[in-house]
Amino acid sequence: MAVTASMVKELRETTGAGMMDAKKALTETDGNMEAAIDWLRTKGLAKAAKKSGRTAAEGLVGVAVAGGRGVVVEVNSETDFVAKNAEFQALVRDVAQAALNASDLDALKAQDMGGRTAETAVTEAIARIGENLSLRRMAALEGETVVSYVHNAAGEGLGKIGVLVALSGTDNGIGRQIAMHVAAASPAALDEAALDPALVAKERQVQFDIAKESGKPDAVIEKMLVGRMKKFMAESTLMGQAFVVNPDQTVAEAAQEAGVTVTGFVRLAVGEGIEKAQEDFAAEVAKMNAGA
């Protein structure tokens, strides 16, 4: 029986197996879907489907830089233990390298990694490692010079927080210091012009409501509002923040002193925005005993 693309797609969706594995399973079983599922199970390649519903909120970010382009990717796992797994770390490094040739996350998932796509490489790793894994995010940055930094490093180019900073001018080490600052301070934007107008408007309303509670005249409230918004802008933007290396300077002043201009930054932290399932110790022990 001829194996069609739709059959391969159906088997992949049912089992979570990679495309080539699904095709081989159908070929080996003469197109019998049930037999193909069993074939994949015997090879340990259908386990991914059973794990796909689990929350993957741990893992690693990986960074890679080549010339004037840098990328940072996030690959999630269910537990922090897997982040210490050598195979998982190698996977994240390979995905980061593949991202250098991808324009966005969809392009990265389709990027070739040794004869299979990055998405397939992650799916295949689920069966071997035994946890749900997810290629969640990718960000890229270009500039005259791009510097990378990883915080809580698990290995070369791997960590819990990945940062890229783009500079123009000769970098004499200030780039890494600014990248470390970004990791620590998590600015919302490069400068005031880059701040989300909706965020600014929301903060202005909050500060206005707070000031209004004071019962002071409108003219006084307006002055209070100007001061508070100026502080908000300084604390929210990379250029306005006090430099962690020397708090007597802003990042903008430190960059100017070093003879460089910061043209952009990217910061990704593992698990940002993922709602992690909470389970108490007693419930965990009970579940283990139930499965014994």
C-alpha cells in the first residue's frame, strides 16, 4: 500500500513521532495505522504523545552570535533536572546554531538540523529524554557588534537568562557589562521612544489616581505626575536606568563614556509567562504510591 503524506501527518499527530519515523513505521506495516502505532511504541518513539499535555516551564535558553547577528532561543522541559542533561544541552546548542539562519520561530522549526528539522529534533528528543519538551521562543538582533551573555550558566552559551546587546562603536568590554545589566534589571525598552504607548498610558493613569487620592489641587497633582512619570521612564528604559556596574551613572552615560551607542537589546528568561502547575509534597507522594 502506498504511504501518503496525509497518512504520515495523521500518524505524527497521533503519536508525536518525527516525520521520518512515522513514514518508516507506515512503510514497515504496509500502511496499517494501528500496526504503525504499535511499531512506533516498540521502538520507543510514540512516548511523546503521552507527554505532550504536560507543562514544560523549565529548560534552558541558548545564545549564538556570528558576525553582526545574534540569536537567543528558549527550549523548555518539564523539570529543571533535564536542564542538566548533556543530550538536552546539546540539543539547545544545536537549535541556537540553526537559529542563526532563521528569520523567526516558524522558520527555525523548519530549519535543517542534520537531515531533520529543528521541530523534529525536539520531538524525537522527547521520547529519548522522557519529558515533554517545547521549542517555545526565538529572538534575533543585528548590529555593528552584537554581544551575548547568559545568566545562571549551565554550559557554554546556555543558561536561565539569555541576553543580546547590539552596539555601534568599538566595544572595549562595555557590551558584556551592559548585557549583564539587562539580565539583572530587565528593562522594558531601550529608551523612552521605544516604550509601549499603552504601558505608558496605563502607568500615567495609575499615578494620576494615586496623586488624586492626596486631595491636593490639580496644579500640584500635575507636578507630582510629571515627576513620577519621569522616574517611571528612567526605571523602565535601559538608557535611563542606573548602571549596575556604577550606579552613579545611567547606562546611557556609561555607554557615551565608553564611546559606544547601544542600538538594541534582547532578553529571554526561561519560563516567562508560563503558568506552572503547583503540587504539594503530600500530593506528589500519594501519586507515586498510587502508581506503585
